[in-house]
Amino acid sequence: MIGIDWKIVLEVIGMLIYATFMGFIFMGIERKAMARIQRRVGPPLYQPILDTLKLLGKKESVSHGLIYDFGPVFALGATITALLFIPIANFQLFSSNADLIVVAYLLEVPMLGIMLGAMSSGNPYSAVGVQRGLLTMVAMQLPYGLALIAIVQHWGSFKLSEIVALQSVHGWSITVPALLLAFIVFDIVFQAMLGLEPFDIITAPAEISMGPMLEYGGKHAALLFTQHAVQLFAETAFFAVLFLGGASNLIELLIKQIAVLFIAIFVASIYPRFTIDQAAKFFWKWPTIIGIIAVLLTV
Amino acid sequence: MSERNDDFITYELQEFKLFEPLFRWARKKSLWIVAFCTGCGGIEMPPLATARYDFERFGIMPNPAPRMGDLFLITGYVTPKTLKRIIITYEMMQDPKYVMIHGSCPINGGVYWDSYNVVKQFDKYLPVDVAIAGCMPRPEAVMDGIMEIMRKIESGKADGWKRYRDNYEWYKKNQDELFGEGWREKEGKRWLAWI
Amino acid sequence: MINDLMILIFAPLVAGILAWAFDVRGIREAIGFIGAAIPVVILAKTYQTVLSNSINYTITVGGFKLIFQLTALNWYFAAVAAIVGIAMALGMISTSRSGYEWLFALMSYTGVLGVFLSQDFIGFFLLWELMTFASFMMVLRNNRHESLKYFVLSVIGAYAMMLGIAILYAKTGALDFATIRQALYMDLSIGAISKGESALLFVLFLTAFGVKAGAFPLHVWAPGAYSEANQSYTSFFSGALSKAGVYGILLLYILMGAKLYAEFGTFHGHLTFAYVIAWIGAITVVVASFLAVLQEDIRKLFAYSSVGQVGYILLAFGVGTSLGFAGGLFHVLSHAVFKGLFWLVTAAIILQTGKTKFKDMGGLAEKMPFTFAMGLIAVLSLSGIPPMAGFASKWLIYEAAIQAHMPLVAGAIFLGSGLAFAYVVRFLYAVWFGQRPSDLDNVKEAPLPLLIGMAILAIPNILFGVAPGLVTEYINKAFGSEIVGGDYFKLVTPTGTYNALLVTIVLVLGLAIAGLVFLYGATTRKIPVTNTYQSGNPVIEDYNLSIRRNFYKPLAEALDFWLKYSWDRFYERIAGIAEDFADTLRQSFYNGNVQSYSWYLAIVLLILALWGVL
Amino acid sequence: MDMNEKPKVEEKAEEVAEAPRLPNTKEGRLVKAILEKAPYAEGSIRRERRVEFKVPADRIHEFLEVASEKFEILIQITTVDWLKEGEFELVYQLWSVSESVHAFVRTRIPRENAEMPTVMDIWPVAETYEREAHEFFGIIFKGNPRLGPFILEPREYEKHPFRKDFNMIGYVKMIYGEDFDRYDESKTNYVI
């Protein structure tokens, strides 16, 4: 149907390798920055790569059934799909074929993959983790939607490449007051999507020992770590494209992504953890109110 | 329940020919500690993660899930009741796994040498890679132990898990001798009333 | 050609009567299946002719002229009902216990087809009542209270429609749609129908169709009725019958759209009356989804989910733009397909395990693999995962809602789809995964006809997910104008694109890459469910390892302020008041002794005399 | 049984006079008040904020009900095994939040098949302390529903390990066999 033109195929392969590598480096930056905030030396930047290699190199691998294996594979596949539909710097990849809503939904799909696998492991802790993950997702869906609607209404188009073009002409989204509110809302939701501190109810390390990922070891955990890395890269790119005007080349995009990451890290290293119904109440109070104001301003 | 363990032993392992040196380096540089503080030394581990000693420099991170963890710290005296949990958690960990025992109690019973409730020699029940002397060793001694286990992994001598697989019958005999045959069933039934 | 329509409409009814007559296990299933298959055949045959012109058929019955017409639009609705009907027939082959169920199932099938095809209010009303009566009888067989609730609300809807028809007849003097439409159109200038009357008409028709579609305040009957009827019939009940309500709303647009626009004007750029429908749809989506998440019974969960999904369609029609109609129509098809599939999966589960509560199910994935695979397809489609039909229709609705500058309504959809995701995963966890209770160990796979029925409903889920262009191209022809561009695999709207095929291909490639990484590692070893990490404690068979009861307790706590109010209890209280009033009336007036009756007569005569009438 | 409880050395000097002159301090008034209501007990003041009562075994439940108005919290049930006198000494340690005074209520019961009424009806928390006392000393608390193996392994539970007549060295030698190697038969010179 579509002629296989080798330019896109090479771009895709190059982008996947670049995104995975940078995703791991972002996780390394995350751990290093949190360590430096606590006046510790902190691990080397490439530590997540080492962790994933060690997990992949495990000599034994355990599984609770077919769906237990399918979960992480589906999560990583969905994240790679989401990544390839975002216009990253000057590479358009497939972004001309999909728009904001499709990418927003593709970024939600890995959650289903992880939940699928975690549920089939039959462990009570992972069941509690699944319950919390779903409730967080339900809670953040409304503000997340409102922020996206505000952007679309302001720029009048769903296509990400068009939004980037408009931003390069009229200036970044955050310069518009209404979209600044949407920026705040999206940043809170971004914190929950990555599972960083105030909202790491899903994998609450002390309470329910790693939440859904509890029964994952060896190569399943390696898959989940790679998925987290690619998701980190995809979501920071999505954030940059929507609010910080995308980027003409990779370096500029990298700077914007790291800036967004540092906002999340600083918030994460300060706040204690919400309980799940506090998080739900919080998401339906402040981010939703700000989101509604932003949406009404841009109508 | 006991026959289920045998397949856990007879299951063949994955030998990575090409990337073995890379994986060995990765295993050395990223050890994850199973956050299961067994005895009185559990409180000795957090100082290692604080700003002064910071074992995260070496890529060590406490991890609550045994499936992902590979370094198991036995800190302090080991009572039979805790030993049952340690054995179950140890068997859940995935294969290249290492055990490090802190303090003299797991080595030879230490101060509780004559107590009915403390296991005298931990080594009879689970293979040990590095033992650190001292009635709760100071963080410097523990860091030295960590250095030691990293050197052993690098040189391939940290083969506690291989020893466990090879002479599993001997370990199992000792365990059954202490707890009695089929102790997992009995233990599970005993706590059923409370769950 | 002419009597095709008659065969199309009344074949199921005839088959139903025959099946009821020959109440023998083998024969009535065969007759019933044939009765359900005939409409599919006729619709397939008339596909080509419908695209160009419409087929008409008029018969005069007792002085009334009934007109039946098959145009592109109602062919679409009839086709949706036919697909779900054939799947229902297959499902009922294995789950129906008597001819009674076949009779009333096929009678409601005739009613729905008649409603979609009729072009005048008499035929429309009669077949509407036939449909309601048949579905009421299906529910009456299992649970009197729920059927009574359904009956009362349907009667309210029927009376509202009757009044509306009467007013229209009085005003325009005609009963068939074409002349009414013409008269109302001309009425814009004359102004025979005042603003108040058109508002009354709008409210009457809205309640009439709202009851059947399960709109917010009138959704109370749906959970009870959907869960008490025979489960495979419920796939038709919620898949096709609720579409009759939605077809009614569409009819409202066609007949009175211009009039209502002239009367009520616009509000912030949207048609006022359409904005009301949109908000009813949005509230239905949010309320029904929240209630669906907190349910403990598998049937109640899917019942509330059906109400919520029909709320999506109402919302899409409420948006009022042509893209809104396209999205709504596409969602009619995708909802009928994945909800029908869900109900067949529920039928299979209840047939095999005999249990309906979540707390005594679990771990059925190994025991019923095919049903589980069908359930997974339905889950992916309902929660709107890209390669499925559910996503394509939701994507169109999002586009329409945001493009028409209805932000808060679009926000409601986002919340609704999040909740849909939550309750669907709750179903997956409670039924398929986790630890299997000991009494479910000898559960076998569902019988063959049920599986075929599920397969029939699963194929369109995937087909229209990967190639949504097929449906949107037909909708463009039905509306005559080019609403959604793009070829079979790509949807192009003025503001956004969605290439379904490319998304599927890239998803498959992604899965392949992830699979490669997976295969590289050590070969996996299967372990029993008791070998899990319970912080080291030994786990034995009779530990309860899965959360099956009130899975979303924190959400219930976060919402306890809103959960205090329930329309169901409100209606029950009104019913109670009405009953008490009737009792007091009976005690005081009709107390049986003749003297008081003579007194009443005397008083009435006196009043009439004073009034000077006598 | 408390590990960190310093062993009780029996006070040499008995209370001299029959009706002890209680100083007019907060503790004094408290003890006087309780002694009026429970004449069968003897109360004395060890030091500021610590009070002591001796109560005969059969009247203990009644006395504790009286004391529970003033002493709201039951901190611990300590058991002392007097092997030579063939008696267990049960010490109910109470804490009065209102007057912030710590009370020791002592009773003596014979060692062989020791029986005690439960105090769970006064302080429900007593269940755990009684189960512990039962497991380690074998005292039967009538009315406590959940006596039986509590923390220890069932094998050690039968031995009631904290009784003085429990031959620990012999038991450990039997359990751990050859790797229990650093002892000398006579307890005189331990070889560490």
C-alpha cells in the first residue's frame, strides 16, 4: 500500500536507537539529579543501561502464563508506536498520519500492557498496584483532556506538525496566558504519567513493594525498563512539541526535554507521596479548575 | 510442595556466549539489594545509602522485589522463623544471585551461641558469598564487603547460586532437619487463621 | 422488490411464532436462526440499490396508510441491527431454554427493523410499542420488579410520544414524515406552532427517545433490564434496541431540526436544542461510567457501560455538526459490535460457571481461552485502543466535539474514556486473571454456536478498526456530502488525520521488536500462582491472592459525596408515594357501602345543577 | 520476661509498720485512695512516680478493676520464675495517664499448672501479653481465647523455654548437634 521508501525506514531505526539511548540517559539524569539534591554522589549517567543489561543477562526467567509475557511486550510495542507518531525535531517520521488525539491515546496504551501482565501474575501486591495505577489514570484523565483541548482550541488544529509550525510563527504556546495554565495542568499530569514522587502511588516502593512490577524479573523487567525509557523520551518530546514549540534540530529538542525533565525531578525530590484517594481528590480539584479556566479562555 | 522445587533445580540455565563479559561487567556495576532486613543489622543498611557512604555510586539500589534483586543481605542473627522466609525469598530470586552475611551471628551463632532460637551456622542452609565479621560491622566494613563481592563477581568466583544448584540435596536435608519435612505446607496452614 | 421490505420486517416475527409453536429443542433453534438470517440476506441484496435510490412500500391497514422506505441512512441502522441479531440468534441457540424466549426475541427484532424502516408515525409508533412489549416480556420472565420498572418508564416514553404525535397531527394534519417535514419547514414563516409548543414537542420527543436510549435521568431501568434478561438476548437488547432511541433523536433532527433552530436560535454558536442533547449525553457518559466502575456484578457493570456508550452517541449527535453525525453513526456500529460481543462473552461465562458476581469468579483465562481472546478484543475496542473500531469512532467524536468548540463536553468524554478503561480492566482482572476458586476447576469452553456468534461480532471490530474508511465512506454517501475524507485506511477531517492501517503496522512492528528482545533472554519456566512474593511468607492453595470484591474502594471513598444521591432511589420513593396515595384513595372513597356511593351521586348532581348544566 | 527489665532484687527491708505512714505526695494520696477500696492489698511508694502493690492471687482481678479507674493503661504483664520458692510472680505494670504514675501490681501463684483469670475484659490488650506469658512460662489464663503457639516454633512451644528448669544447653545441643561446638559440660568455664 505505502511504498517502502528506505529514507523513512532508516530514520525510524535511527530514531528508535537514539530514543532508547537518550531515554536511559534521562533516567540516569533523574537518578543523578535526585542524588545530587540529597548531597550524594549518585550513580553514573549510564547506570540504567547497566541495570537493563544485567536484567537481560539473568540466566533464569520465570513466567506466570502467556498473558504475563504478552503484557511487557505489548507495553513496549505500544510505546514504540507512540514514539514514531510524534514529530521529533526535523524528522517527521509518521507524524503526518496521526494527530494529537491518536498520540495522546497511544501514550495511554502501555499502561494497559503493564496492567495486563501485572494482573495475570496473581500477586496481591501487584493487584493493589494495578488498582492504584488505574485510579491514578482515571483521576488524571480529565485535566489531561482539558489541557489538550485548550491547545487544540487555541491553535485550531489537531496535527502536531501544524501546531509546531504555528508555534514557530506565533511564538511558543506558553507565551499565551491561557496556554500557560494548560502548561501547569499538563506538567502535574506529566508527573503522574511518569510515576514520579508525589504520584508514585502506582509503584509505591515501601508500601506495596514495586506495585505492578513486583512479579517481574529478568528479561521481563528489562522490557519494562526499556519501555519506561522510551516512554520518558516520548512524553518529554510530546511535552516539548505541544508547549515549547517543538525544535528544528535534535540538540534544541534535547535541551527542552532536559528542561522539562528537571521540572519534574525538582518537584519529585521535594514532595512526599499522595495516598490514592487524596490524589484523586487533588486531580479533580486544582488541575481540573485550572484546566477549565484555560479551556474557557481559549474558546 | 517439595517436588515443585526439583524442577526449579533441574531447569537448564541460559549461557550467553557472546555477551558474557559485557553481562558480567553489568552484573558487577549494578547490584540490587533485596530490601529484606532479616535481623538486628537491618538498621545498619540505610547509612550506606546516605550522603556519607552512598553505595549508589557503585550502582547498588535497594529493591523491594526479590524477582529483580540479586544481592541478598543477611544482616544480624537468623531465627528459624526468619530463616524460612529467607529461604523462600532466596529461591524466588533470579539466578545470578549473591548472599552477603553481616555480623558474627549468622557465621557461628555469635552472642546467641547457646540460644535455642538462633540458627548457629547460616552456611548450612544457604550458600554464602561474602561474610563480614563484627557484631554489626560498621558501614566502612560493609562497603569493603561490597567491594569484595564486586571483585568476586568480576572474577567469576561469586558462585553461591551455582553451589546451591549443584548440591541442593545437602542444603535441603539440612533445612528439613531443622524445620521437619514439608515445612512450607505446615507454615502456610499455621498462619491461615490470621489472614 | 416491493415485498422485500415486508419479508425483511416480518420474517423474524413469523419465525418467532413458528419457533414458539414447534417448541422442540432442535427445530425451534433452526427456525429462529433462519428467521434472524433472512434480514441479513435481504439487506445484503438491497445494498447496491439503496446506494442509488430508495425502496418504498406502502400498505393501507384499517384506514391508515403505512409507508415503509429503505434509504441509505436507515439501511445502515438496519444492517447494524441485523449483525447483532444474527449474533444473538447464534448465542440463543446455546442459551435459550424455551420457545417463549425465541418468540419475544424475534418479535423485538421485527419491532426494531420496523422502527428503522417506517416513514410514518403510525407504523413507527406501533412497531415501537411491539419492540418495547417484546423486550418487556423477555425481562418479565426472569425478574418481575425490574421488568415493572422498565415497563413504567417505557409507558411514560410511549405516552410522551403519543402526545407529540397528536400535537403534530393537530398542527400539520399529516402523519407521514415527508409531509410533516414539509409542513414544519413551511411553518417557519407562518408560525402556527408557537415557541412554547415547539419546546413542549421537543421535550416530549426527547423523553420518548431518551427512555429507550437510556439518557441520564431516565437510565434507571437499563441496569436491571439488561442484567435480568437472557444474556445473549441482552446483546441485541443493548446493541440494537438502544439504537432505536438514538435513531429517534436523529429523526428529531430530520423532522424538526429547522423549526427548533428557528425557535431557539443558537447559544455560543451551537444550536440550543442540540447543546441540550450534547450535555445530556455528556452527563450520561460520566454518571454511567462512574457507576459502572463501582459495580460488583458482571451484568450490572456492562449494563451501566452500555448506558454510558449510548451517552457517547447522544453527545455526538448533540454536537450538531456533520462530523458529529458521522462520529455518532460510526459509534452506533462500533458500540453495537463490541457491546454485543461483551454480552455474548458474559453469556458464555454465566452459562459455563453459573456465577454472576465478581467475587466468586477468577482465573478463567486457561479454562476458556477462545472466549478470553474474544473478551480481550472487546476490551481493546471498548477502551479505544488504536487498532480497534472503538478508537476510530471515539476519535471522530473527539474531533467533532473539540472542533465545534464544546470543550467541557469533550472533557467529559476524556473522563468517560478513562473510566471505560478502568471498568474494562476490572472485568479482565476479576474474571480472567488471578487465582481460580476451587469450584471453577472443571469449567469447559463455551458451546460452538456461541463461539461462532462471538467470532461474527469480533470480525467487524477488527475490520472496521483497521479500515475505518469503509464505514465513513458509506456515511458520506448516506449524508450525500463529503464529511470525512481519506481512503479506506485513512480518515482525514479538516483538522486532523488518522491512518489506521499505518498505526496497526507500526504497532505490529513494535511488538515484533519487543518480541525479539524478549526471545533473546533466558527461556521462561512456568510457575504456579502460589509461587508469588508475599514478603517471604509461604503461600498455599487456599490463600486468597486476588482482590475480587470492591476493587475500586478508594474511588468509592473519593466519590462518597456524590454517591449519596441516586435517581433509582428517587424513582422508588415516587413510586412509593403514588402507591400510598392510591391506597388512601381506595380506603376512603371506594369503601364498598352503597350509602356513600349514593351520597357521592347526590353531590355531583347538585354541583351540576348549580352550574346550570342539568 | 522483659529483656531490658533489670532483674528484680527482692527488697531486703520489709515494710516495717502495719499501717505505713504514706507521705502526703501525689503518689501517697493515690495509694491511700486505692488501699481504702482494696484493704486486702498492701501499697508502698518506691520513688517519685513509681508505686507498688502486693495483692494475693485470688483477689487480683477485683483489685485490677479497682485500679483501672486511676491506671488507664496496662503496659506489660511481666512474669518472674522463683524456682526455689516454687512460685511464679506476675507483675501487672500499669500506667496512669491522669497522674502520670507507674504502678507495679505483684501477685504470687504456685509453679505447677499455674492458673490466672484473664484481664482481657478490663484491658483488651492483655490478650497478647497473656499469650506471651503462656507461651514462655506455661501459665494458663482462663478466658483468653487464643492461647497456644504464638511466636516460637511449635517444637519450642512445648518446652516453655523461659522456665528456669528448662535445660537450654541440652536442648540446643539436641537441635543443632555438631555445629553447637563451643561449650564445656560443667558450666564453670565457658569457652568462647
